[in-house]
Amino acid sequence: MLSSAARALELGPCEPATAVKIIDTSLEEGKTLQQAMEMMIKAKVFDGSKACITFIRETSMTMRDPYPRAFKSLWLN
């Protein structure tokens, strides 16, 4: 079993703004939220922590006008 720090390094840093953009673009392309999250992980903008998920959701709120699909999926569904 890997330590949480090792898993975080494998996944990448937490980059909420980039994650919101990736999620929104993926949803626009017709992907599901699960597929959008997988794209975010592949792009290495998620560190695997619950805190990062919270930051991504909060960032989607501040970016809701330019990236409405991400906001709706993360807050309204």
C-alpha cells in the first residue's frame, strides 16, 4: 500500500482552475462526469485528496460564468 504522499505525487498537484476547465470541456464533448474526472486525473491536476475536490468545487463556483457545465455538474447534480 502506498502512502498518501506517494499517491499524491503519482496523481500530480492540485490545480483547481485547470481541473474546472478540463471538466467543462469534457462535459461539452458529451462525456459523463465520471469520464470528465478521469480526464482531469490523466492531466495530473488532481492530487487525490478530499481537500482538492473541495477546492475544485469552490473554484467551479467562481468560474461558473465561463465554465457553466462544470459548475452545474459539481453543484447542481
